[in-house]
Amino acid sequence: METPKKITSISSLLTHALIIPIWLLVFYLIYEPAWAMNWLDMGKGKATFNLLMIMCIVLGVITLSRIIMRAYRKWIPLTWLRYIVWYGGEWLGMSMFVGMYMALMYQGEYPYFEAVGHSAVLIFASTIYPYLVINLLFTAMGLSEEPKEADDELIRLYDNTKRLKLVIAANAIQYIQADENYVIIRYTEGERVKEYTLRNSMKSLEELMQQHGIVRCQRSYYVNPQHVKVLRRDKEGMIVAELDHPDLKPIRVSPKYYDQLSARL
């Protein structure tokens, strides 16, 4: 299941990048857990300074990670499983950089991987709650802004490597035509007819097209019944679907699919 788009919005990015580091700082300054403060203090009274530096590291990692996530989503759908794995990567990245910083501050007296282990616990303990709250909030906001009825009107088209290539309103599609290892999607934008070439097969798109009422009219074509003006016979006696846009030529209809198409008109 794909995450709501609100999860990767600019507002979500800013909220994660600002709230989580600030929460980490406030959490340790208020509660001062002995196991963490002793390690951060280093016996030199540097706990507050080190917390400020760790806060900056966390801010930098989260900001960079969320920018990459936004770019990633343009090409590959961000499912909840991938999002959880991504959070794990953020946590690991923060732990590694904080561990490196603390190992350097201890001037080699503290092994790096042990410092990473301490950092992982410190970061997880202080960030898990704001992560949960922020993501629950933006999920709720996303679901309220993207009701299922509206979402069902959009078709998300992926190529054969499962990369998201085109999101389009179902009623904008005029027809889809097979072209060897590709399909050509012809659709309207305002009064203009546009086309998009997608590397995929007609068979792979069949279930998705059926869900949105777009049906086969022959082996190499799907047609949108909403845009079929009339079914008629041409000069050769073949049945053709005449479309409602003047720039588009009629499409031949196979007898095999005639009943299915005519029933939808």
C-alpha cells in the first residue's frame, strides 16, 4: 500500500527536520538520563555542547534523507514497507555520523563501533515518539486530502520496472495503442491531444484499464467509452469507433470486442 503524498510534502520535510532534532535536545536536557548524560559529558562538562552538535547532525541527515525521498518518489512508488525501511536507514545514518563525532571527541579512547551502538540507542530513545506522532499526523492529513473517490479517478501508470511514469485522470485518456514493447497513451489536456510512450505491455495494463472502465476494442487498442461518439461501419464494412475529438482518427473495433464496447455506450 502506497503512503499518502502528504508524507513526502515540503511541510512534512520541514516538520521532520526541525521538530525531531529539537525534541532530542529538549528530551535529554529535561530528563537527563544518567546513562546518556555520563557518556555525553565525557567527564569534561561537555554534555550540552555535544547535544547541540548531535542535534545539528540529526538535522542534516534528516533533511538530506527527506530531499532524496521526495526525488525517489517521482520514479518509484513509496509503499509503507519501503517507508519503514527508509526510516531504518535514517536512524542508521544518524547513528553512524553521531558515533563518528563522539569517537573523535573521545580522541580515540572510545572505539568507533561502540560509539555507534551508544548513538543508536540514544537517537532511537529520543526520536521514536516524534517520528510516530509526526507520521500519524501527516498520514491523517493526507488521507483527508486524498479521498478514495478522488483517487479512483486517477490512473497511475508504471513502466515494466515498476517505476511510476505518469499520473493522469482516467477521463482524459482517449485510447491506448500497442507499439511493440511499448504502449502509446493518447490523452487530452484542455483542447490539445498529447501522447506518452510507456515501456509496458497491453496485458500488464489490462486489469488497471478495466478498473477505470477503459476497454479493449481490438488486440492492440484500449479505448475509453466516454470518448466514443458513435460506432459505425466504414467504407470497407469494418466497425469503427468514432471519437469525440476532431484530431483523432476512428479506431477499428474487432467483432470479438464489439458487444463489450457497445454495452458501455
